[in-house]
Amino acid sequence: MPFTCRGFLIRDFLQTAGLLPPDRSTSELYGQVKAELAGIGRLIPDNDIWIAATARQFDLPLVTRDGHFAAVPSLTTLDW
């Protein structure tokens, strides 16, 4: 698919999707999630910890195919 077509698809998608930019609360939850995972010996990639922290911050389920998110306490995941 040419780049210009993808650009239009992304732009159309962003018209219907909300963005959840990280803030101080997200940073605090990031630290909490990382500490919880370290405590149970199940660290996951840092970028995924940011994703999990954002989902927890807004009390949203996380739709994913990555099984390692199941290790995150108090995170609801939905299989995609």
C-alpha cells in the first residue's frame, strides 16, 4: 500500500479514536506497575509497562495478542 494511502487511513482512524497522552499520573502508575512486576519476578518490556499504566489509569481494558500483559495486576485484557 503506498505511503499516501496509509496516511489517509491513519488520519481517518484518528478522527474516530481518542488519544490518551501520558501525564504525571501515568508516570506514577508506570512506577507502580514496574515495581509490582519486579516484585513477582515477571518484568515485561518498558514500552508495554507504559501501555499497561495508561490502561489502568483510565480503567480501560487492553485489547492485545501479547500474553505477557496477563502478568500485570489489576489490568483487564481482552484477546484480539
